[in-house]
Amino acid sequence: MGTKQQILKAVPARALGLTVRPLEVRAADDFERLFAALSKERLDGLYVISSPLMNANQKRIAGIALKSRLPSVHSNGEYVDAGGLM
């Protein structure tokens, strides 16, 4: 089972009235493009899973999320040190 499917099964989104939309980033250069697109969608928050690409770009992700005023929840505490919400 892939990571996306694990997250979708682990989170009782519908029971909480939430919609979970998995997004894919394949390279570090994709972050700015993705956040620009997300800013137009009026999302309520962002959950960032742990992966080598995500972990290597913690400060970048947290910085863009802050700039976009998008609350971000991360899989480890190091993101909070980098500027993520929790």
C-alpha cells in the first residue's frame, strides 16, 4: 500500500467533515508551483508527510506555508523548529 493510501485510511476525514486531497511533489522545484496553485484554492490547512524530499526541504516548505498563510501540520517536530505550525 502506498503512502497516500495509508494516510487516507488513517485519517477519518469524512467523519470530521474534512476533505483530504493528496498532492504530489517529485522535485524541490515543484514546491513554489504547488503552493501558488494551492493559494487559489482557499485550503484550510496542509499536512506534510515525512519523506526524504520533504525532510530535505523543511525550511522551504514551512517558509512557503507561512508566506501563503496556510496552517501546516507535519510528521515530525523538526518542521516546527523550521517554522511549521505543528
